[in-house]
Amino acid sequence: MKTTLLIMAAGIGSRFGTGIKQLEPVDDSNHIIMDYFDIQLQPFEELEKAMKWWKSNKL
């Protein structure tokens, strides 16, 4: 099974409604995104594709 990771946590979160997006729990164990600092060591194929697309299509 392939696992895909998509992180969209930029900005101050004025429309987010609950405060700082980067400090919101992202799973059932109440981990925040910063708890996954070593995520780049995991094989996320779809993340790599998204990053390559973003780099080639950014304005």
C-alpha cells in the first residue's frame, strides 16, 4: 500500500479559525506536524511527485 503525505500549513491561519495551523493535532494521538520532523526519511512517492510539480510550475 502506498502512503501519501500532503502538508499544507503555511501562512498565519486567519481563515483557519482555531489558531496556529502548525500546532494543531494531525492524528488521534494529538501529535502536531513538528512531531514528524524526520518524515523526510519515509518513502512518500506522491510527495516527491507533488514537490517536482510545484518546483516546475511555481509562479
